[in-house]
Amino acid sequence: MANELNLFDENVNPIFEEIKDLINSSRNRVYSTVNTEMLNLYWSIGKIIMEIQQGDERATYGDAVLEKLSEKLTNEFGKGFSERNLERMRKFYICFPISTTVSSKLSWSHYLELIKIEEEPKRKFYLKETINSRWSVRELQRQKNSLLYERLALSKDKEKVLELAEKGQVLKTGKDLVKDPFVLEFLDIKENTKYLESDLEKNILEHLKEFLLELGKGFMFVGSQVRITMEEEHFYPDLVFYNRLLKCFVIIDLKIGKITHQDIGQMQMYVNYYDRDIKSSEENKTVGILLSAEKNETVVKYTLPENNDSIFSSEYKLHLPTEQELIEAVEEEKKNLELNENN
């Protein structure tokens, strides 16, 4: 009897899997069609409202029409056409006046987050990144709240900032993998709490999905405390990743205090080992990132060669920084670099 049941399952299971795939594909197509139609509808409604207001979103006459329009639409079609929602549709059209710039890859919930961004370059950046990285609405919210655009833009020249808006984050070199600061608020560690580097590492591993999101595009986790053996002596880099876009290993060492020249020397050893013994000839140079609570630019400058393009230092923050805090941090870094250049 048991053999008959097993044989029955063997015959039914392939059919079940095939039908399941058909159902899921059909549902995805239906969702995509409904989503596209919804976006087109809301964009068209927004356009009509702006035409009523003759392009002036502040027109008091238009606001009165909006209120009455909401009442009539709600009576006719039910929920979904409140005055607030009609205002959102109007803002949707204002932010995306060309219909072809509206992507059906994103949901209405995504666009509700995007239209909250007033600056067009920033809005275009988050639009590109959401599509390219397939962010959920929650991930988009988190990246906005962590000021990803500001963290990437503040240290770049005007040409690079324009590239952010037009293309999103582009990875060309190891330096493009580094944010300053990295924001680790998801670890939920209070800044005044005493903790060890091992505690920080353990917490990151427990929140690996969020940490990968913060690292950015193309990262895959290789392991923690991955052993390196040299002449019977063992060393253990904290975290090892691989970036499939740059085709390189990325080694991260965590420091809860200031970076020392010993930390940099150790990272140099890790990077050299991976370049010489681990990576293939088709892969690019290994990148090392010293992630610390407090950077030490002078020590980094004089420990590493002037043409260094593989080892970088960055701070981490355990809370979401304000835009002003980021600006102040960048200005402080610029001053330190100028002082170092003059010395």
C-alpha cells in the first residue's frame, strides 16, 4: 500500500508543480496588468486635476473643485477617491509629467514614497535604485531615511552627482563600494552601550539581510571569521563578501575604537593573501574596508601608499544621521584632508 502511495505521489507531483507554476505565472501577469492600469488611471486623474487648476497646484478654486470631485467620486465608486488621495494623484502627475517615465515595475505604494521627495535629482536617484535593486517599499523607505543619496552625493563632484540622478549608483572601482558613514541603526545598539567587536559582528550576522542592503548592490556573503593560515599561524578576518558586479572579494574588519596602523597592516595582509592565493586571474583586486566607530585619516594616509585603491576606512553610525550631521561630517573630513595635504 505504501509503495502504491509513493508511486501515486511520484506521478502527481510533477503535474502539481507544473500547474502551480502556471497559476503563479498567471497571477503575476494579472497583478502586473492591474498595477499598470492603476498607475495609468492615477496618472491620468492627476493630469485632469492639474488641467482644472490650469497648472497651478496652489489655486484655491482648484481645491474647492477637488473637494467636490472627491465627494462625487466616492459616492459613485466608493473608497480610494478621498480628497487626500486625489491630492496624491495630482502630486504623482506633477512629479512625473511624462507618462513614459512611470514604470510598471513599481507599485503605487512605491510612488507614494517617491512623490514625498521634493528635489528632482534625489527623486530620480531613488526611482532608478528602486527599479535596479528591486527594493520593496520598506527597503525604499529605509534607504531614504538613512539618507543614502546624501551619503553618496556629498563626497562627489557635480558630474558624479548628476550621474547618480541619471543612472543610480554605478560601481566602477572598489572605492564605489564605500559609503561614509555606513548606517547600522537596524542593529538596535544604543550608542552609549558598552559592547565588544565580537558583539558587533554577532549582531551584524543576526541582521545579515539588512547589512547586505546597507552594503549595496551585488554583495554575496562568503563567511565570518574565515580562517587564513600562514606557516601554521591562523588569522581570522571578521567578514568576507563577494561583489558579483565588480567581481572581487570584499573583506570587512570591524573596530569599535579608532583605527591604528596595526589594523591597516593586518588588512593589507588579508588583501594580499586573497589577491595572491584566493582570487582567480579573471577576478579584480580584493577590496578591504576597515569599518570603525571613529576614523583616523592621518594614520590611514601615511600607512597606505599614495596610489592605494584597495583599502578604505569608513565610520559606522548606530543611529540614522540627520542631513546636517552628514554635511558637518563631510566638511570635517575635507578640513582633515586639506590639513594632511599641507603637512
